[in-house]
Amino acid sequence: MTAAYDTPVVLDRRDGPYGEVVLRRHGALLQIIANGCFLMDTSDGRSERLLVDAARHALDGRTAPEVLIGGLGVGFSLAHAAADAGWERITVVEREPAVIGWHRDGPLAELSAGALADPRTRIVEADLVAYVNETSDTFDALCLDIDNGPDWTVTQDNDSLYSPAGLAACARVLRPGGVLAVWSAQPSPEFEGTLRNAGFRQVRTEEVPVARGVPDAVHLAVRPG
């Protein structure tokens, strides 16, 4: 447990392609801060694991599925996907070189070393918005965790990902019947409507209660086909 009086210690601070990214240690926790905005820490990970599990379950027993994870973060989603032998291939797109480095040979390696060594894992250094518009690869599931949710993006450019055009790009990289799962710091009924209007089916939201405030949420939707 982290005491309230503990002072965060900056382990690394870098100017990345989208601004400043910082890795801090606060007591026993590691924290990622982007442009002064708290993104995530190593305190829990339940909702990040739910992101992967909910997508897997929504595939209804599809054999050898392949998953694209948007955002490496502190590694919870990747580590949880790698712990499931059912995933055939795990691709993670991360746009911050610093975050990738913290996992490969920095403090976050304690969470992700095993997953990174898994032969099914591939890390792609790229902006996810550009990636889903440009790649020729397709996947059975797309798990997005690059923002604090569709209503609270880390950078302004990410807003486009949750627009009708952005969701059309997400659908393009999904195979028929593929699942889109989007992590959010709070449920967004408006985003559910946007998903339906973009042509997704079986739209629903799963919530994860937190100690204080509104619950974390995972928005789920299925590409028709």
C-alpha cells in the first residue's frame, strides 16, 4: 500500500513525439504521466484484464484468434493476453518509444518480461490512429487502451479514433464477427450510440467498481459479418 505522505520519485522523463512522458515511483507503485496527465499505474489492473477477457469471451469460442492491443501502458493487458494460451498472435501498438524502453530494459520489465519473450508477441512502435488506417493486417479482436476513454483523450489527435471515421478504420482491421473493446475511465452512453451508428452490433458496457468515484468501463461491440 502507498502511504499518503509518500512523495513520487521521477525515474525517467523524456520528450517523446507527442510531448513529455514521465515514469514515476510512488511507494510501491509505478506511474506513467503524459504531458502532466496521469495515465495509469500498477495498483490494480482489473479493468485492463477485463478488456482482454471480455473481447476473448465475445468471440464465442473462435479458435486461434489474433488480438491487437492499442497501448502498452504498464503492461497489464499484454501480460494477461500472454497468459492465455488461446491467443494465436498478440500485437501491441505503442507510439511512445520511452514506454517500450521501460518495458524492454527498464522498471516495467518486472511486469512484462515474460510476455515480451513470448513468441506470439509483437510490439509495433506506431501511432494507433495511423496504424488502423494503414495496416493490411486484420485481427479477431481490437482492445483499445490508449486514452482515459473516448471522452477524455490523452492528445487531441486521438479524438478522431472515436469518431465515425475512426471507428470505420477500427472495423476495417477486424475480421467479420471481430470484437472491438474500448477501455474507459467512466461509462459513456454517448459512445455506445456512436458505436451503433458506426454499424457495430451487440454493443454493451461492462463496469469495474473502483474504491472511489465512477466505475471503470469496457465498451464492447462486434463487427457484423
